[in-house]
Amino acid sequence: MANKAKVAIFISGRGSNMAALLYASFLPGAAYEVVLVAANDPEAEGLALASGEGISTFALSHKGMPREQHDEAMEQAARDAGADYIVLAGYMRILTDGFATRWEGRMLNIHPSLLPKYPGLDTHQRAIDAGDSHGGVSVHLVTPELDAGQVLGQMKVSIRESETADTLAERVRFAEHQLYPRVVSEYVGRENDPDFLLGKVRELALALPQTHERESHGSPGWRAGSEKSGKYFAYFNDQHHGTEHVAVLVKTGSMDELLDLVEAQPQAYFKPAYYGASGWIGVILNRPGLDWDHVADWLERSWRSVAPKSAAKLHDAADQF
Ligand code: GAR
């Protein structure tokens, strides 16, 4: 598959979830590849498994180190490995707010409970003590608040008679190994899913004032101004004319600008068939680590070039607040 997302996995110990993620990444059609396994304990068992499979590893003990400094070193290792995502797999560290915020939407964690129940530690015992019929596992996005980010997937595991925390933990682990690779694949795979990308572009385009959607030659497009006299400022382009790209076409200021961008950043831009001749550039959307703020900026700029003056003025005024 083209454009596999690059994933760094952080562990603290055994690393059985890391192993499940790693071997799943070797399956045909996997949406991600593992570029690094990093641990806060140089003795973490999982490191040897990863390096045995030819994966780069990094280990740095957190002992005697300020939290911020340790986080920064781990983060740097992920960046150096070219990671688009950080996947925490039994990484038993509380992250600094800054670290979690910088990776918001690009950091996932697995937690052994059915969140929002039982964030934190001792999850299995707490579920048993509460008389719950099920324990389980959740995969969620990481935010600065512990175990509180959006849940992306869950699996229940039944609690049996005379269950102990250890016996439950063991079965939850089986469930984890099924769930985590599936959820990571689906999550990072959205970047290549035209429907997901179209939804995002639509949301951004229609958030601009006085806009509406109208199909053009079979593709979704967005216009500024009235239904009657509006002008197009963006078109959605899904692998048209033999390209692999899913893209949004927006207006540049000049042909020179268009050609310069395409030459300097061919991974990000291309000159589309037909439209390119009149200064429209293709902003490639199906690539890992795409910055949606940047797409929003392009849409706004393109919108501004055709929007009625009154709408642009109102928009500027609103921006002041
Ligand atoms: C897993 O059960 C995971 O859910 C848990 O640590 C274990 C790691 O096992 N994570 C947490 O408790 C996070 N708060 P592993 O090293 O064999 O993957």
C-alpha cells in the first residue's frame, strides 16, 4: 500500500501489545509501519523482540531525570525516526501536557478497562470489586487529561466466578492483541480514505462565510457568493486523470507560484490536468502528517480571491475578535 503511516511505539515492559502491533504491520495491506520501539526502561523485554525483527529501538531510563526532559528525549527519538504517530503500548508514564498537546490526534493509548470506567491503575480489581459483569479494554486518543481522550474502540471481557485481577488481566491481554492493531490501522488509514478526506474538506470549506457546495463535472466543489452568481474556490479531486492523489484544488496567485510550489514540494502539491493551466493547484490530502490548518489556510485564501468584498470584510472583522 502506498503512503503507509509511520508509527513509533512506546513501551515500559513486556511489550506484548507492541509485538501484536508489529506483527500485524507485516500483514499484506497494513496501513502502518513501525519505525521505532522506544522504552523508558533499557531492560524492557520488548526491546529485544523489536530489534530481533530489525526495528530501530531507543531506550532511556527516566530515573533521576526531570519529567519534561525525559519526555523531550523520547519525543525527539520519535521525530528522528520520522514517526507520524506515537502509539503507547503499556507505557507506564504520565506525560507532560506539552508532549500530549503537541501530538494531539496523533497519539494513541491502550488502557485495560472500559473507559470512562476506571482510568488510572488497578483497573481489573476495581471492576471485580464493583461487581461488574465485564472488564475490558479501550483504545483512546491521548490528551493531557489521563485516560480521558476520545475512545476509538473497545472490547468487553466477561468477569467470571472467582475471578482475580491476574486471571482477568490475562484474558484482557488476549483481547488487547486483537483490538489494538485493528484500531490503529483504521485510525491511521483514514488518511487514505477519500470519504473521510472529503468530509474534512467540506467542513472547512463550508465554515467560510457565504459558501455552498455544487458539483462540477462529477466532483464536489465549493463556491463563494450567492447560489446564482457564486464562484468556485475549491474542488475535490479523487484520483482523477490517473493520479494517485486525493486532493483539493485551490487558486494560487500566479503560474510562477504554482510551479515553484510543485517543484519545491512535490509530495504536497501537483499541477492538475486542465485546471492547472488557469492557476489552480492540487493540495495533496492523502499523505501522513497532513497539516489541516494548512489546508484551511489555502481554502481561505482561495475563497478570499473570489468572495464578494462584503463577505471578505465581514470575515476580517470577525477575525479581529
Ligand atoms: C496492557 O495490559 C495495557 O493495557 C496496560 O499495560 C499492559 C502492557 O502490557 N496499560 C496500562 O495500564 C496503561 N495505563 P504489554 O507490555 O504486554 O503490552
